[in-house]
Amino acid sequence: GSGEVSGELYGDKLALTQCSGSAPCPAATNFQFLGATCVHADENVFDQSPFDGVMGLGPNALAIQGTTHVMDALVQGGAIGANQKIFAFYLTPNANQEGSEFTVGVDESRYTGSMNWHNIIPGSKHFELKLASVSVGGQQLDLGPGSGSIVPDTGTSLITGPATLISAISASLGPVA
């Protein structure tokens, strides 16, 4: 992400909004989150952004002050089983449509074709994946020697990498309004 935040930890109930059956959804009690009271970022990026809050989805190693990852908290609260620790996110391609969606599991209405699974690189601090190829608009880009790795991160609007790769992606995407 960009910048730093500080504040106090608070506990609240974290529940899913949709469950099977008519019983109330199980919840994680005393889910810890940070009430940000001080934000330090370049160019007041947080002041200019239309969002209510941020929920970290990164690995436990990135959690602050020993807090619990949201998926682990849902398992501990009985909202999901240990084998259901899969989450997905959908970011709208339409600038005039609000936001994003976070789901536990996979929403098959949000994609076509088959699902591809990738192993996280062992020992990485982030959800780091081996980069095999990059395509923009159906055209595969030349990655050059040693394709490297990527970190998919919904918590940033930045894209970084080797200059040749970023230039090729930018040129393929064209101007973005």
C-alpha cells in the first residue's frame, strides 16, 4: 500500500451476509481491526479516496500486532470450515459502477472458462506467484529473460515491476482516464 496508518485496535463481530438455511450466520466474535486515527501518505491519497475502510487480505505475516487474518477468524468463529479458506474479489471494469465485492469461496457468475490455481512461492512474505506470461487484449507480451514473480494486491492502485514489462503493459493498455 501507500503510506502508514496508526490507531487503536478494536474488537467487533464479523459475520457473513449470506448463509445457507434460515439460521443466523455464524460469526467471528471479537474480530480485531484497526481504527485508523492518523494517516501518513503522499499527496493525501486517503483523503481523496471514496472508501469507508480497508480490510487486509494478506498473509498472517503482514498482520499488525498479532491480529488474525479474516479467513482464520471466520474458521475460529464457525462461519466457515477450515477447508473453505478461499476468498475471491471482483473489481468492476466500469468506472461509473461502484466498487468491488469480496466473497468467501468462488462466485462462478463472475468469470467464464476454467479456474486456474497457482501455488504461492514458499517462504514469500506476500501472496507471491511465479509469473509465466502476461496478456493484454488477447496479445501475449514478451517478458524477456527470467520471468520472475508477481504479487496480486487489491490494496494498491500501483503496478511495479521491471521497466520493460511495465512499459509493454502500459503501451498495450493505452491511456486510462
